[in-house]
Amino acid sequence: MRVPALLLLAALLLGAGCASASRGTSREDAIRRGRDFLLTHQNRDGSWGSARRTKDLNIYAPVPGAHLAYRAACTALCISSLVETSGASQAPQEAVLRAETWLLEALPQVRRPSADVLYNVWTHAYALQALLDLRRLPGSEERLQRIDGEVRLQVSMLARTESVDGGWGYYDFRTHSQKPGTDATSFITATALLALKEAREAGFEVPQSLVDRALASIRRQRKPDLSYLYGEYLKMWPLMGINVPAGSLGRSQACNAALRSWGDPVVTDERIEEWLNRLETRGGWLDRGRKFPVPHESWFGVAGYFFYYGHYYAAYCVDLLPPARRGRHRDALAGILVPLQEKDGSWWDYPQYDYGQYWGTPMALMVLARGLPDRAPD
């Protein structure tokens, strides 16, 4: 029996929205299961993720630097999620302290993996946020001073890896220069800007010129409908599939959050809600690429690894709205993510070595935690 074309189209457009019919798992239960997954899958050295699962790989990853960057970024995300979701139980605290020890030892070694690859920018951004989370935990003055020193290092590393045109990208195929000649991508620039905003709010010095150049880069990539180019190198192809709203679903949330956080007047409450509504009702375009093994192989050039990333930064956008307008969107995001939890308690959207579960799970956990009146119970 053939499905009528209009019904098929509706199913695709409402894909993520249809997932909001929960399988009976509560938000709190999903958080418990996700947290338990992280606690039982932590590496012996305190980190998360590895270079295992090498079948069907489609990501260029020069060894060993790319994998240190991946592992450090994933570990940072896992730390942040455990801090945000942990109650008074001892196990999460012990896991966080083990991860802290590993991260503080690893971060000074995270550098540009090769002349043409800058995956370390992800590490510097997410480590910056994890370190700021760790500062909230009790500890000695010596520990706090060490963490503060690493915060300053991550800010300086973001300044060092800034593109010559402002903002950040993760490849430099053009020049291989010391100051990266890469065209900045809208989303990694947004990721870094949000981390830098948190650092400044915590009292750390962040060069305004660095911020201004990054904001200018995102604005150059912003289209009137608040879809964003994938990267500045696509400025002559604004209607390419990856650059139209369906292709931008996983990026617009991060870019809107970053611009709004730094005071951009264009990103109003109404525009934020417009894009949240797009994600909640048309997210099937983004979901269509979930778990596909080849980057950008899905419709509109969507890559699987944008799924949890997009929903994670949607939660940032929700936080920017007035309190009375947040609840509906938090419930919608939970309705999308809870049914997608795997049997083992994890979430994943892309089979990249053994790292996918260790960015998908913490991102999903932090989205769900922000929808609770308090942290998840023990």
C-alpha cells in the first residue's frame, strides 16, 4: 500500500515532534539512567571515550592529537552533566573528582593535532565550561588556583586558535599557517562565544576584541530568516541545502544563543521562539540524519552529529526567554529526547569511534536537567 505523498511529507516534517509521545519513562528516570550509564562507563583513568569502534569511519582524525582532543572534550561534557544532575550521592562526586584529575593533567597537552586540523577548539570551549562547573564544588585553595590557571589557559588557547578572519573553524586546508587561515564556521564560533561569556561572567578576563571579531563572523553568516551558513566559505551559496532553514536547524540554536548572550538586538524573544518552534515541529529534517555514518549524507546536508548538539543549544535559548515562556519548550525538548534514550541509558547520534555516546549522553542530560525545578533526585 502506497502512503499518500502529503502524509509522508507531514511525517517527515513532524518527525522529532512525533517522538514526543513518551514511552512511559519520566524525565527524572531518564536522567537517572543516563547518569548511571556515564558512571558505569567511565574509563579507568577517569576520562570518557576512546578510539575503539573503528568500523565505517568517515572523520579525518590525525593521531594522536585528534583523539586526545576528542577525549578531553567528551570528558569535559560528561563532567558538566554530572555536576548539573548530581544530588548528594557519593558516586557522582567520586567520578567527577577522578575526571577532574584526568582533565587537569590532559588539558596542557591538548594542542592543534596537525597543520590542517583544529579539533582542539572543541576541547578548549567545553573544557572552559567544565572547569567553571568544577569551581562550584568544594575544595582547597590550591585546587581552586589550579583550576583558575587552566581556565585562563583555555581562554588563551581560544585566542591562539582564532581564525585570521575572526571566529573559529576546525580545519585549515588553505594555508596551514600558525594563525589559522581557516574560514570560521558559524556553530563552532557560537560554541566558543558561549563558553567565553560564562568565563567573563565568572570574573575572568576575556579580550573584547576577540569577542567582537567572532560576533562579526557569525553576523556575516546570518541570513534574514536567522538560518546560518555552515561556514564563511559558503557565502556564495546561501541557498545550498545545508544553508537553508532545514539544514540550519542544528546550528541556528547555538548561533542565536551566542549572539543574544552577547547583546545582539536582532535575536529577540520572538525570533528565539520562532526557531525553537521550528526545531520542535520540523525536527524530522534533523532527526533524519541521526545515526547515519557519513557526514552530511542526509537531506539538506544534515550530519548525524548535529542532533544532540542542536537540542543542547536549544536549551540555552530556552533559558534566555522570560520564565513564563520556558516551560512549554522545556517539555517539548524532553518529549523529543526521552523516547530516544538507548536501552543502556545512553544517547548517541553519530558512530564516531567510541565518542558518540559521550557527547550525546551528557548533552541530553543537561537538556533534561534544565527542565526540572531542581536537580535530579538520588
